[in-house]
Amino acid sequence: MSSSSSVYNELRLKQQLCDAVIRVDNNEFHVHKVILCNCSTYFRALFNRWSSPDNRLFEIPNVSAEVMKLIIEFAYTDIVPVTHENVQELFVTADRFNVMGIIEACSDFLEKQLTPHNCIGIWRFTDSCSYPEMKNKAFRFLLNHFEEVAATSEEFLLLSAQELGKIIESDQLIVKKEKTVFEAILRWVSGSTEERREHISLLLSKVRLALMPPEYIMKSVDENEVMKSSEECRTLLRRAMENMLDIRTKDLSSSDFCHPLAHPRLPAAVLFAIGGWSGESLTNGIEVYDICADCWVKLTDNELTPRAYHGTAFLNGSVYCVGGINDVQQLNTVQRLDLDTHMWQEVAPMHSKRCHVCVTVLDGYIYALGGYDGHSRLSTAERYKPRTNQWTLFASMNAQRSDACCTTLHGKIYICGGFNGNECLLTAECYTPETNQWTMIAAMANRRSGIGVVTYAGYVFAVGGFDGTTRLRTVEAYNLDTDTWSDMPSMVQRRSNFGIAVIDDRLFVVGGFNGFSTTVGVESYNIGADHCALSCCVVYGLSNIAEYAAPRPSLHVSEVEEDKVMR
């Protein structure tokens, strides 16, 4: 609280120089009009337009004295105690009086309380308020956690058909499999079958039925009396089968997404593949993989410096490109792409030039490990703090490593393989931030330079690379508990210097060099583009994910209803 606010509040408490009295439930609050006008357009109108200048007493109905006291204290101190007990009444009253500071404080409080079990209630509660931000936050949380909400929330069964329809028709609904939406509708209908059976065909028309296994749909219809007895449902499902046939027999383009029953939802995350060699030229190209649409999207208006053998990282809504090499020299420069504004910015450079560098993110820092500075292979390591825009050196590795790769698991960094200037390496080591120490772990079975390393299914996977003689397609996984490596299924293609990432529970490898040429090949491993020396990172949690995914035409409810099968 500022010194001037403190003075005004002291005058209020002593009832000095007050020019108005607010009366609520026979409780009177002596105030200064100008102070309340400063925090609320409601009070500005009350004192200036809805009353005469000499009016001092203002009776305000339908509000408790406790909440009015909090609002007046906030006007003077800019502080409000929001609790579980008062948040709803305080939010509604602040919305009524347009006290934005309290509305935002209540919104922040409610956002922190969101869970799969209460998000529907908070969404419905905020629907009656004129502050859309909190309603949108609750709705996004519901969409992002739909699988758990639909399976466990008692509030889910209390939704109206209109509310459920709004949820399941959204492209931003996050589900790994479309049958989750299908089963959620059946669960909702079973909550009150006779009252809700009339809504099932309209709700099912909002499900991407053509993206589900036909055998599963047919079995579900046979086992569900409500769907079996509905002519509209049967016709709708026949339409879905036709769409399935189209998908299986045609090379569908994004224009075919307009089929309501085959319209893919937006992904929760996308895979960025950035820069590298394209043929014999360096590129600054960025392509984004949309796993739901199963296609790559090229980004345009790219101001990234063409580079290869760099590292990429996603942190706090931005993608960072770290080090690498351009047409002339090794780089210590770092460029940041703000995914909200689409703007590139050069941030603080590293202490060392680093191409063939390893990059990862841990605890809000970007780590850059090893690499090649144009003269020697490096064992040094540094990390970047975005808030201060500074790189700081920390403990060096036990080995010089370029062409290595790293990942994080359980709060530690694991780096594997690489090249020390004389030989390809099979060693690996682990960094513990709390002690600032590197520790050697069990060596891999194969020497691997230009390796891909990623955390997957609780293991550290070491994929492909160059052993000094040939490019590899073999894969091995490190078990932290036993300090041992085990063989895993091999890739289809041999490759080194490729991009690697895990998205939607699938491990992806992108591009690379097969020993003869760069490759366009993309493989995924489900525990499931002429590029080499590119770098990949997974981008998630964006409110504007649609700007980076494959284009999806708008589907209005009326279009879905019409296509629903009145034929």
C-alpha cells in the first residue's frame, strides 16, 4: 500500500473528510467518493449520474455487509483477501460493481483451484458473469482434461445437452482417441436415459466417428439399446462408414477436413523441425507436424538465420535456436521465436561458439552442453535464464563431446555418445543440478555420434547415430534403477544427425543422414523433409495452437446438424 493510500485509509477509519455514506443491511461505511470512483465505474456513475451532488447517503441492496467491507477496503488499500468461503459472492459482487482488481484477484484464485472434479462447476458459475476471461480459462481447462473429467467427475453427468454439445464439438478438445468422446456421450445418456435419449444422435454428430475403428462402432451399436433403436443414429453411423472408406481409399488433403465426421481435432502439442541441411544448402525452414491431422505445415515469414547442427528448446511460450553453424562459421548466437507474436528476437549469446551442441530444458533454464567451436570439441557447459537474459557457465563434463545428444529425467540431465575429436563415443554421463556435478553412468553397447537421445516411457533412449564406420538404426534404452542398457526395436532406416522427440506417447525421428544422402524419412515408435542436421522440439500449452497446426475449416453447429442425416 502506498503512503498516500495509507493516509486516505486512515482518514476513512477516522471518518474524516468523508463525503459519502454507503449503507448495506443497516451497516454504514463512511467513504470518500473520489476513492471509490477510482476503483469502479459503477461508483463513478452512482455518485455523478445517478444522484445529485449534495447526496451523501447511498443505500445499496442485494449485497452483504461483509463483502461491501472488502470492496471498500480494496478501494483504499488495493488488497483483498480471497478465500474458499468468500470467492463466489465476492466475484459476483465485484462483477456487478465492475471492480476489476477484485475480479482479477478472484479469477486468479479460481484458476489455481481448477481440478477435473470442479472445472465444470466453475465454468457454469462464471457463465453468468460479464468477465469472459475466467469462463474461458475454466473451459480451456475442461477441454484439456476432458478424459479425466468425463470418466470421474460427478458434475459431468449434470451437464445439459447444449453444454455437452458445446464441449464435444470443439476442435480444441484434447483426447488421445476419439472413442473417449463417444463413450463420454454414452455415459452421460445413461445418467438419465429416458430424458436424454432424444439428444444422442445430435451429440454423436459432433464426434469424429470416421476417425474411429469401424469394428468398435459396430460392436458398440449392437450393445447399446439407445443407439440401436434410433433411426437417426443408424443413418449417422452409415455416413461415418462412408467417410471411413474415403479416408482409407483416398489421399485426403486438408480440404477434406470439412467432412464433419472426419474433421480432426487440434493437437495438444506440435513438433517443430527447424533448420539444417536441405540437399547441399543450409536452410532456415521450419516445418510443424500436426499429429492429429498427420501432416506437416510449413511456416512462412521466417527471420531465422539459416543454420545447421544447432539445438532447439521450447520454454515459456517461445522456441529458442541455439548455436550451430552458418555458411561461414560456428555460432554462439541464440534466436528466440515468440509463438504468440510470431516475432524473432536475438537474445544474449553463449560464452562459447557451439555447433553440434546438445540443448535441453530443466527447471526453467536452457542448458547448452559441449559442441565444437571451430578449433576443439568442448566439455564445457552453460545455461540460460530467460528472466535475466544471461548465460552462466557451470561444471564441465567428464568428456569432450560434440555430436552428442541429451535429455532430462527425474530432475537430472543425461548426455550420451558424441565425438571427442578422435573417436565416436559410447560413454554417457549424468548431471545433478543440486550438487553441480557430472557422474559417469554405464556405457552404451554401441559408439554413437550424431545420436538421438530422448526420455520415453521412463527410460533414456539412445537412437541411431554413427559408430565411426556406418550409420546405425539400432536403439538401446537406459534403466536408471539398474544402471544398464537394453536393446530396443531398431528403426527402419539408418540415420545420424536427425531430429528426435516424443509427442502423444510416440517417439518420432525426423530426417537425418543415412551415409549417402539426407533423408526425408520420418518414423515413429509406439511403444510411432529432405533434411539433415536439423533440430526438433515439442511445443505445447499454446492458446493459439491453431496458428501452427494444419488449417481446419470452421464447422458450425447448423452445418453439422444438416449433415447429420436428414437424408
